[in-house]
Amino acid sequence: MARKLLLTHIDVPGIDTLEVYRRQGGYRAVEKALKTMSPDDVVEEVKKSGLRGRGGAGFPTGMKWSFLAKPDGVPRYLVCNGDESEPGTFKDRFLMTKIPHALIEGMIVSSYALGANTAYIYIRGEMMPQIRIVERAIAEAKSAGFLGKNILGSGYDLEVYVQPGGGAYICGEETALLESLEGKRGNPRIKPPFPAVAGLYGCPTVVNNVESIAATVPIVNDGGEEYAKIGIERSTGTKLISASGNLVRPGVYEIELGLPVEEFIYSDEYCGGIANGKRLKAMVAGGSSVPILPNNLATKTAKGEARLMTYESLADGGFVTGTAMGSGGFIAFDEDQCIVRNTLNFTRFYHHESCGQCSPCREGTGWMEKVLHKIEYGHGDIADIDLLWDIQRKIDGNTICPLGDASAWPVASAIRHFRDEFEWHILNPRESQTRNFGLAHYADPLVPVV
Amino acid sequence: MAEEGKFKVTIDGITVDVSPGTTILNAARQIGGDIVPPAMCYYSKLEGSGGKCRTCLVKVSKGSEKDPRPMPKLVASCRTTVMDGMEVQNITSPDVVEARKGVVEMLLINHPLDCPVCDQAGECKLQDLGYEHGADQTRYEFDRRTFERIDIGEQIQLHMNRCILCYRCVYVANQLTAGREHGVINRGDHSEISTFIENALENDFIGNVIDVCPVGALTDRTFRFKNRVWFTKPVDAHRDCPTCSGKVTLWYKGDEVLRVTARKDEFNEVEEFICNSCRFEKKKTADWLLEEPTLIEKDSVITANHYSVFTPPPVIKQNPKLQEANEEQLARTERLK
């Protein structure tokens, strides 16, 4: 049985209450950090642990913390990004619903490390039940003396507030989140300056994902080196993966980084294989933004090595034959799924969620959606594939925030790996309305990619 | 070595010393000429503007003297500050030219291209941009998004179809006028410049949104359909105005002042913002003290047939028939000599 750090006690009844959580060893990290460690010790442990941001970009958390500017007389803020809205990702919601005190404990430890006396948890507006749960957990922690003035007699003060978002995907981008938190329109800011220098209300701010913050609890409890023993190379620790799609057992799993993708899909401990005895056609490894991979590249890299659930192995081969870890939103597609339709679905999402600030994303996402809609409903032209390729190329890398890139990558990878399916759609407009293309030709039988 | 306290930056092979904190765009403007990236949303007089339209993208091929690594992506030159020893490629980089062409195409796919009936035609930055950097035809084959025209106040009309969402007018409304009543509603390509429930904007300086608008989205209702800009003659003038500097450009057709705008510099930016009474109410020559004809870029359509001296090609000098045909121009050339 693989090691679990975040979801160890997830099945204990009443774990969402402070009392049960404490009985399972909760808030030990707060006591340890506040009583025996200096803030810099905590930062040092997190650096040693090699923890990488769990929100999608995979930036080392300890390094992000050490970038925080610390001018005198200016407050610092910790903001928890709970605006989880990437299609296919639902791990933070699960964590907040089931074990909210893990987040609160992580918030206290992280805020202490950063010297922040005010922290915000920004939760997506649609997740009202989770907002209630987290608010209740904060009230419990406060009455038990873990929040407020002079926590545990250490002289450290901290207030944590929950802020519901308006349900915009763009507000998951850290600077847009800060704008939204300040009560403005959620438009991403132009960087530099980065939030570590001028973030919330112009003060130095660290924005971390829910899971990253919760992961600081086992790091403080057991030490960073112990945490770094789990995983491979620069991918350390455990990661929550939210698996969905045509799987026998979809759900949220905590895996040790380094688990082979094949084992994750087919092992009974995890997803249990593809549902209804079908075959895997494609997978998205880390939420809708990352490149989609066909069957033959999902479980093996282009070099023929087994593909592992690590930041490095998933990205092996760049975007040509690899993908990215992203936020851990794992989506499996069986042979009956239509890639064109799926790409249209993703693109429609990005079109709807583009903030409209910079021109390539504002206009390009809508254009891609229209072209894909045309292809999907049998009015496509063979030149449209190259047109789509050209549009995504002109969005990728030319926008203010990563939403532009995120809208371009799924389209690029779908065309790169499933071009024959697009062509079939266009050349057989009537047939494509009644049946799906099935497995890609090169996925069945398996042909090694050179 | 750069001057004391100055940064040395090389743009398309031309080196210039600038103060720390200068953006790449402003460094390029100090050099001038063709290497200045086009800017649709950046406005030096408006704090916080820029970074949105992405037409000013450039490639940083060398980060700085200390850290010579190139920047991984193209950067918006209007919001990226220079470092000592930075090397920037603008028109010499095929990537930049390609990306800029893409941006222009994106800006135009939802633009109605109704230049023949648009008051901005002739002084529209999107026309210039499309002419200089765009493709010769569109690949977009779908319906363009449309909005209703809105009259905001007595003098300004908002034509949202033509808007490229540069946010300049939003910054004007926020920074020049009191009270925030003008902003952007909705999201993505449904975004719309709007006033609070279509309130009339009544503010002494709100007329400046017309001048900062790079396209014909915000137009002067007192000038609408009166004339094409290239048939009018701009003349600098001033008056003693209690609210603003009173320095304006009058646009004449014959003896009639058709409209009044603020004076613009070579980058099409307003030098000093003017008030509404100068702009909309003082439309008689008697209200103003005339200075001199406004200096217009020689390649601008506004100068057509006004100030340029006609230099007859040799073939005309030799051919009496052609001399006869161009009699009027030749006569004017003689007059201007």
C-alpha cells in the first residue's frame, strides 16, 4: 500500500471536526513550528522537502517563499488559491470538504513561515458547501486558540479569512485572483512586478494552491528530508490526482510521485482499468490545459521508457511527445470518444473564460471554437486544420497570462496526435455525425514513435 | 560603456543610452523611425495602460550584461523595462513580424471594417497597423460580433463594434475625471466598454476619450459625418481657458471649424488633455488665437494635397500634354516655392 500523507485519516468519521482531527494527531505541526522552530527554519524545511506547487505550474514552493520581499513596516500576505476550476480537476474541493483542518493547519504553519499576520483563502464561488465547511473549521480553530492573537502563547498573531470568488476560471491565475480579492474585475496583472514584491494591496504576497499548503503539515511534522524520500528526482512527496473519464473507479487518489501511469490506470488499487472492457484511446494527465496524449505515448515515453507520474517523466519529449503534470486532473478517454468533440468542448470553455484583456486570447479562442464547431458538425474544410494550427501558434506565448497558452496547447496536441481523426471528420461529414472514429490508426496496433 | 547612471540598450542594432526604468518601447521612441513598435493600447500619459493589445511584442535576444540569457517568450515592449546591455530585436526578428501579423489579424476578425462610413478613417491607428503589418485578406469566415450603438452623453457616441478593447478610455475616465462611471463589462470577446447602466458621461474632461481611442469606437457627435479628415485642414490654436491649457488643433473646412481636438505628437498621443467646452462649444475662429498649420507626418493621409510640394517627374516636364493635365498642381507648386 502506497504511503499517504494528506488523506491518511480521510475515512475516520467526523474528521472534519477539530476534535476528531486533533485526536488523529492534528495541529501537531502548529505546535512544533510555533514552539520549537523559527520562521526561517520552516522555510528551510520546505526547501529541503523539494515540494513543488500543486496548482499546475510546479514551481518549487520553498523557492517561491524565499523570493518574498520583506521590507520593514509593510504587511505580508499569504493567499490560498482555492479557485479550482480547471476541467478535470477536483482534488482541492475534495480536500476542503473532507479534511478542512489540514488546510487551516497548513495555513497557520505557512503564514508563520512567511511572517504573515493576515491570510486569505480564496474559494471558487460555486463551492458554497466547501466555503461553509472551511469557515466552520476556522471558527473551531479560533475558539481552540490556533488562530487569533498570541497563538499558543508564542506571540504570533494570525487571522484567516475566506473569500468566495465569482466563479471565473481566470481568477485562478494568481494576479487575477489578487485583483478579485481586492474587489476589482478579475483581470490578470502584467508581470513584473510579481506578487512576491507587490501583490495584494501592493504588499508582498505569496499565493499557494490548497494542496501545497496542506502538504506543509507533514513536512513540518516529519521534516523536509523525510518528505523528500518519497518520489523520484525533483518530484518529491505525494500528489492528489483527480481521475475522471472512462475509468472503472474514477475519484481522488493520493499517489507517491513516481508511480507508473500504466499502474495508475490499470491497477486495482487505483483506477482499475478502462470501464466496460474498452481500450484506452487518449489521456489528459493534468487538467484540460495540458497536451492530450494518445494511447501509445500515455504509458510509454517516446524513448520507450515507462512513463511515470512525475513532473519530469510526464514532460519527457517536450510538447511534441510529452505533456505536463499540471494540476493533476487525470482524464482517460476510451476508444468511443471523439477527440474533435472533446477539443471543441475544451476550447469552448477557454473561449467562455477568457477575460478579454489581451487580443490574441480574446479573439483567438473564439475563432478556434468556431472553426472546431464547423469541423465537428460536418462543415469543415481540410484547410481548417492548418488554420487551427496557425491560430493556436499565434496565441501560444503571446498573451499576458497562461490562459492563452492553456487554450492553445489542447488544440495543438489534438492536431499533432490525432490529425487523421480531424481529416476523417472533414472528409466524411455525414458518417462523422453518426459514429466515432475509434482508435487512432497508429495506436492500434501499437507502433513505436521514432 | 554607458553614460553614468544610464542603461545601454540595443534595438535592431541601434544603441541608445536611456535612464533606468525606461520601457523598451520608450527607448525605441528615443531612437525613432521604423524600429518603433506599434502601440495600440499603451499611452504614455495614462498610468497603468499598455500590455493588452500585444502589437508591440518584441524579442529580447540578450537579457542584460549581467544575465545574457534571452527571454523565453516575446515580451510586450511597452511594459518591459530595459536592463543594462539589453539587446532587442523588433523588425529584424521574423518571430516578431509573424506574431505581430497574428495580433493584427486577431484585432481585425471582429472589427467591422466599415472604414468608408467611419469618422476615424484617415487618422485611425488600426488602419495604419493593418496597412503596415497585416495580411492582405482575412481567413475569418464567421459572423462578427455586433453591438448596438450607444450615445453616451450629448457629444460622444460609442460604437462598440469597432472597439479593440485597448482600455485607454477606461484609464482616461478613471484618471482624468472624478467618479468611476465608465468601465468594461462582460468577459472575453463579449467584453464591452460601457458606462454605468448607460449613464450619460457628464464630466469636464470626458471628451478626451475620443482622442485616446485608437479606432472609431468613440466618436465626436458634433463632427459625425460632417467630413472626411483628409479634406479638413488642421491648424494649431489656443485660447485662455479657465479649466484646461486651451492648446488645441482646429480642423477647418473652408472658413468653418468642423471640430476641435487636442494636439497630438508623432506617436499619436495627446500632448495636453483639453476640456469639453474647448472641444465641443468653441467652434468659431473668433474664439481662438491661431498659431500655425499643424505639423502632420508626411506619410499621413491627412496631408494629402495640402502641404506637400508637388515635384513633377521628368516625364511631365518633357510632355506638354501632361503639363496641361497637371496644370493646377504645377501652378500650386510655383506658388509654394
